[in-house]
Amino acid sequence: MNEFKKKLLIVTVIAAAIMELIDTSIVNVALNYMSGNLGSTLEDTAWVITSYAIANVIIIPMTSFLTNVLGRCVYYIGSIILFVFCSFMCGQAGNIWVLVFFRFLQGLGGGALLSVSAAVVYEMFPKEKIATASALFGIGVFIGPTIGPTLGGFITENYSWPWIFYINVPIGIAAIISCYFLLPEAPTQSHSSNGNHKPKIDWPGIFLLTIGIGSLQTVLERGQTDDWFSAGYILVLSITAAIALTAFVLWELRVSNPVVNLRVLKSKQLFIAAILTFVSGLGLFTTIYLTPVFAQRLLGFTPTQTGLLLLPGSIAALVALVLTGRLLQKGVSPAIIVAVGYLLFIYFNWAMGHMSLDTSAKGISLILITRALGIALLTVPLSSLAVSSLKAADIPQGTALNNMMRQLGGSFGISIVNTYSARRTELHRTDLLANITDINPQVHDRVMRFTSYFLDKGKTLLDAKQMAIKAIDVAVVKQSTLLSYLDSYLLIGLLFAVTLPLLLFVIGRKKGKTANVIVSDH
């Protein structure tokens, strides 16, 4: 394959991966529009997010297995076709449950676009430039979830919500055509393609994984909305998830052709990297969930203004990703770079945890740069660390498991933050209301000033007093919500700080090993 075709293929698969990652968050800001247009409750409409997340996490750990069974070209191109078709059908949906159904299928199609795209990018680069390949692909991993809410808000504001799905169609069709002519079969499959031997399909493993992960994801996505175990179906699904996932682990460890080869977790580097990737996924998805909500709900920013807050950080992250690739290429230990990324992300959450309603847009944007740099320094080195001690044949499975941990971290994180912030809001509201009494001179003065303001607007004395009390209540709600968000940022930072010492177990490994090991798979 000549250089032009290689570059075109690299651009194609990275674009496909970005498209998939954008769709994990692009619908977040459009839920109210969907709910009103489709005549559904906001709780039912939230299943548009839930169904995609469930399908994504189910299929990601199976990508290595499905690639071997179906062949990379068939599986990858088929996944893009499914993703594009379902994107179009999502835009056409006239009923919320039709939308949820095609959103689930879209998530199944999107599962291949991350792990397989990464494998193709690594394969296109020579061994001495593999760190550059990691940085390039890291750009997609970072940019996708970051611009999703902003892009969704812009499209919804200026056009209509179906276009957040239609935008995938031309990109997907271009990717299908490009991959049809350019995508080579995986090298590991070229040897077996001449024979008739096909891997035996692990149906029990697929069934247990689907039931277990599907149940767990539903619990995480819907638990806070439906008050956790007070809802019967949440309790049933929690028990189902525990039984199915336990059975899945026991089954996969005893069969010779597991759908997910859990034995690769014997690698200390992969095991620790998976934990750290889980936490980094938690930080990536929860902060990109919290920050737009904070900016729009409390500071009154539009989705476009929120996107501008994130822009400087995104630019800085692109530079940091390229720098990270060069550091890895020069033999710097991935654990050292991850440690720096963790410290930056801890600082970001500490700074956000001390914000106020008077913080300027410039101040927020500067703090967000540290977040972007932190994530940029985590993305590539964690992927490198995960596979650094694996055999070539085990790297695809290790990569898939690591990607699954990132997605699971995001689901756990958003669930934790939703629950934690809701309960902290109630606690802060109770504490604030305890100080709002008639004998408090500050409260009395505030009520009198509000009453005078509304009297000047032509209201009667009774109406003015009622409106003044309501204004005080609105201020209490806003302040208690602010405090709960600040607590959430501090909690995320604490989780990063607690898991940082795990790097001590891998920080002494030999330098320069990572890049050589990565390329051996591809």
C-alpha cells in the first residue's frame, strides 16, 4: 500500500472512531427537545443514552473474538453499515421506543469502531513511529466525548434534533467506501484464512456477558432516576448482574475458546492499567458531563458559549498528545507520564471544587486547560502500559478489555455523580434553610429589599412579599446545587488521588519496551 493510501486509511478509521465516541455524548443536550417532540417523559427519553451505553459496553470486549470469527474487513465494514443505517433510522423515529431500539443497535455497530480502528492505525505505522500512531489515535479518544455535547447543542439549536443522527450518514458512507477499497485483512487472520478451521463460538460466554453487562449498565444508568433499590426492577437487575457476571468469569476461565480471554489479566501491567483506565474514564466522562451542566444551568451559558470554554483546552491537548507520543518513543516510562496526568487532573478537580457563581468564563477556561492536559497525558500512556507485557496474540484482547474499562468507568462515574450530587443538594438545602429565619437580620434585610423591588414594579404588597420569598428560595436552590457540584468535583479528585499510588507497582519497568510490544501485534 502506497503512502497516500495509508494516510487516507488512517484518516478514515480515526474519523470513524471519533464519530462513535461523539455519539456517546452528543444526545445529552437534546433530551428536552426529543421529549417534547416525541411526547415522552424525560425519564423515558433518557433511555436514548442508556441503550447506546449498554450496547457499547457489551460489544467492546467481544471485538477481538468477532474479528477472528468474521474477519476484520467483514466485521469492521459491517459495523459501520449497521451504525450508519441505525443513525438514519434514529433520525426517522416517530416514537421514543423506536428511537431507543435503533439507538441500541447503533451502539452495537459502534463497538467495533474503537478497538479495530486502533489496531489499523498501529498497523499502518513502522515500529519506530508507533508512539506517533498512539498520539494520533489518542486525539480521537479525547476529542470525541469532549465535543459531543457542544456539537449536539449547536445542531439542536440551529436545526433540529434528528440532525445529530443524520450527520453520521455522509461520514459513515465515506468511511464504508474508503475501507472497502483500502482496508486490509488483519495479519493474524491471513494464516488461517486458507484453512477451514474456524474458532468455536462461545455462546454461553456471549449470553452471560450480554445479560450481566446489560443488567449492570441499566442499573447504573437508571438507578438514581428511579431511586435505586426502592424500584423492584433495579433490585432484580442488580441480582441478575451479580450472578451473570460471576458465572461469566468462572466460565471464561475454564473454556479453551473464551469470547473474552480474562487470562490476560494475569499481567500486572494490564491489571493495574485497567484500574487506572477505569478511573480515567470516570474522570473523562463525568467532568465533561458536569462542566456543561454547571456552565449552562448555573452560569447561564449557551451550548455554543460552553463549547468555547472547552476550545483552548482541546487545542492544548492536541499539542500534549503529540508530545506524549514523542516521550514514549524516546523511552520515557508510561507510568511517569500517567503520574503527571493524574496530578494535573487532581489539580483540575480541586480548582473546580472551589469555584463560585462569580467565576469568569476566562477563569473556567484556564482551569479546563489543566483538565485537557491531564486527560491527554493519560490516554496514550495507559493504552501503552496496558499491553506492554502481553504477547502479540493477546494484545487485541488486552486493548478491548482496556477500552471496556474506560466506558464502564464513564457509566459508573456519571451514576455516582448523579446520586452524590442529588443527595448533597438536599443536604446543602437543608443546611441553608436552617439559617433562613425571621430572626436572621440578613434574611430580613434581603426579603425587604426584594419586596421593595417588586413593589416598584407595580405589584401589591401581598404579591411582592410572596415573590420575595420565592426569590429567596430560588437563590437557595441555586446555591445548594452549586455546592453539590463543587462536592462532586472534589470527590472525583479524591478518587484519582486514592488510585495514584498503584503506579508504584509498575513504575520501575524497563523503558522503551512499550512501543516495541505494541507494534508486534499489528
